[in-house]
Amino acid sequence: MEIKALIQAELDTFSEKQLKQLYRIIKNLKQDTTKSIRDQEQLKNFWEEDQVGNVLREDQPPRTPGLLSGKLGDAFFEPLPEDELQQ
């Protein structure tokens, strides 16, 4: 049996009140599905952008940590003098 005929046979057994409830359910489901699809697209767009809003390109090489070689001396970790903090 064709799906439309199966659905119609089921609908024929419903009261008017049940049909109205079913219609509301279908309508809400359709709206929720549309909203869900929009939300999924927005989420996908969000994840495709980096924190400053630039679209990440797949042809960009990955960042390499430690590109600048060298070591930090102890002076780096010393607190700054007050006059430098005011600048």
C-alpha cells in the first residue's frame, strides 16, 4: 500500500479534535526542524571562523609552536617596575 493511502486510512479514524492537535504538532515540528537547520548552519559557520572572524582556509599550514628559538631568562619573569606599568 502506498504511504499516502496508509496515512489517509489512519487520518480517517481521527476525530476533528485529534486532527487539529495533529496539525499543530506537525506545524510545530516543521517550524522546529526549520529552526534546527538554521541553528545547525549558524553553528557550522561559527566553527568555520576563528576568534577574530576570519574564515579559516584549508590551505593554511598549521601553526608551529616554538617557531622563534631561544630561551627566556629569569628577568622575563621578574615583576615590572611601577613606572613601566603606568605606561
